[in-house]
Amino acid sequence: NSLWKMSQKKLFLVLVAVTTISFLLHHGGHLSWTLEAFRMGCSSMRSSLPSVDGVSTSSRGRPKHTSVAFLKTHKTASTTVQNMLFRFAERNNLTVGLPITACDHQFCYPRLFSRNFVHPHTTPPDIVTSHMRFSHSEVRRFMPNNTIYITILREPGAMFESLFSYYNQYCQSFRRVPNGSLETFLDHPWMYYRQEENDSMYARNTLTFDLGGDKDRLPANAAAYAKRFAAKVERVFSLVMISEHFDESLVLLRRLLSWDLEDVLYVKLNMRTASSKNRLSAELRGKIRAWNAIDTALYDHFNTSLWRQLKMLGLACVAREVQLLRHARDQLVRGCFGGRLPQLRSASQIVNKDLRPWQPSSKVSIVGYDLPTNTSIKGSGLQQDMCMRMILPEVQYTRLLLRSQSVRYRSRLLHRHAQHTPRPRGPQRERIAMNPEVRHLGKQGKSPKGTLRVSQ
């Protein structure tokens, strides 16, 4: 009887948890729910990751951490994380450090990062998340002292296949290969690879290069170098996410930054069509991992580290939070797409040109999304702008942020100037109000499209 009563009690608690979550997900309004229902009976969910610079990561009641440097690595789902950070910055009125216009949407990659590559209208930044070749000393010079460093890695086989496809017509090492064959390249990589070329970082140990390391260590000391380099990365980065375990990585990210669940909801961005992908045999994957030996060592090290941290939280409870995350994400996305999950579309099929992702070449197709034009979003409590930003490609979102932050920067300059200028009287005041530069600034602030040209 006692066992039966205990079973009934457990069943009752589970039903209460499920009912509570269902209510929050369907009536959450602005998605401001908590995870308390899933924490019932999961004491390990309250355990914390190590604090970073005195910032606790264990309590939702703590202020959200807003100083973040995310190293955006290539072909690792990093664009999806970047979009998350862009939206968080906008919601919380934070400044995102963006590249100068001469660098386009990257910090003059593949040059080693310099703070001179940061647009002056986007300083001092709270968040930095655009592509760069990482230099901790330079990033540290312009980011707050309590900045938390994060990056993401991907299994080298899948990552290299994606790089080869994506940059096949751009990287010289790949262009030399007859018929653009990945198998041919891997059979004799030294026939095609030139380490001194500016774009060679796409053809070998790209993760190592992005992290600021040496991609061309000789095989004799590559293993020892990889071990030292992994330890160096671990000292700087508080979290190294793993692309293959993206949602589990978000569980750790959310705790590390003391963010809400709504802050880590996403849709996948910058993906290829199935026809643009090569299927990898075990033999081919092995060749890729051998050719990218340092990247392989880094990935294996941090994949093990990720699961060690997840086990500290309790795998059963992590799985429940992942389930909640996915349910909440689907609810949000359905709200944006008229009650359905979004359909991936080629660039030519996307009606709104602002939502068309960049296409690297005619040989690979990057897909995106189009918001339905005849769907009312009011009923779901979601804003059109929020839905638009979730699917906005990297280049367009970067330009949008640069425009808005440049307008804010110039407004602050005008405000400071007005505070230190004697107040004019009579007709003089009217002449200042009609200053062409001020009128031009006002027009820029209202323009929803186009690139804002600013001095550097």
C-alpha cells in the first residue's frame, strides 16, 4: 500500500509539472515562463557551473550577464548563435561591436583581430559576435573586464565537407581540384593546398586558425601542440559549445549567462540544400580528421568537456530542459509562421529580398525563410519585428544594427554638444534646428532599408 501511495504521489507530481508547462507554453504571452516545473525533483538543476569573474550562474534571480564575446567559427551553426545574441542585444538596449565598413560584416578576416577593426559608432561594446581571427589580448582591450568568452566547434568531418562545398569556388586550394571532388582532394591534399595563400585557412584546421592558433604545425609535433592549444583555449573560453549537441550546449549557455529560456530560442540559419551536401563514408571521414588533426584534437577535447559539464547538472534533468526548449521554440516559430513550422526556401523563392541569404557560388544553395504575408501575428502575442529578426540573414542583420547604432551614436553626440553649447535665442535657434546635417540624420533614422554610410 505504501509503495502504491508513493507511486500515486509521483504520478501526481508529474501531471502537475506537465500541466503547468502546458499552461505556460500556451498562455505565456511574451514567453516569460520559468523552468520551475522541470526542477521539481531535480536538485541537480540547481547546481551551478563555476562562477566567472564573480558572476553567479546558478540562479535565475540574478541579473542577466550582458558582456559576451562569442567567437563565430566557420560552418559550425555559429550564425544561429550570432542571431540569438543580436536579438538579445536589441531587446536589452545593448551595444554590439561591429566591423568597420571596409571589413564588411567580418572583422577584416582572415587578418588577426585588432580593435581598430571595430566601428567607432559601436563602441564601447557589450557584445561582440562577428567573424574574426581571435586575439584575446586585442579583444580584452576594448571589452569589459567581466566579459564571458564563448565559442562553438563542429565535428571535423562534417565541418570540412561543409567548408569544401561552401568555399569551393572561392578557396584556391579547392579550386585546383579536378571536377571539384572532395575525394580527389583528400587523396593527395598537398597537391592542391598552399599554406601561404590568403584563403588557405578554409582548407586545413579552420577551427584552430579561427581561434588564433597555428593551422600548419608539422605532424611530428601536432599532437603536443594541439594539447597545449586546447589548454590555452580552455583558460580563455568559459563555454565551448558543440554543434552536434546544440540544444544541450544552450542549457549550459543559459545557466552561464543567467538568461531566460526565451533568450535562447532560435531557428536554424545559413543551411545548405541536401543536393549541396556530400555523403561521407567512414574512410573519407577518417581522411578528413587526419588532414585536420589539430581541429580533431580540439573537438574531441571539448566534446568530452561538454558532456562532463552536462553530467554535473544531471543528464535526466538536462534532457527535460532540452525538451522544454524545443517545445518552446516550436511554439514561438509556429506563432511567427501562421501555426506551422517554417518551410526552407531557396533564395530565388524568398519574396522579401531582405530575407535572402548570401549565396557563395552557383554550385551551392543556401536556404532561408519567408514570413507569410497573410498571417495575423497579433493573436499569438508576437511582434512582426521579432519574427523578422529570427530569420534575418547575417549580412542584413549586421547592416541593420550598424544603422541603428550609428543613429544612436550621433544622437548622443548631438545631445552632448547641446549640453555644452550656450542656448541660442530668437532667430538663431531656428537656424540651428534647420541645420542640413541634423535634418539628414533624422532621415537616416527613419529609413528602414539601405546601408548607412558613416565616417570611420
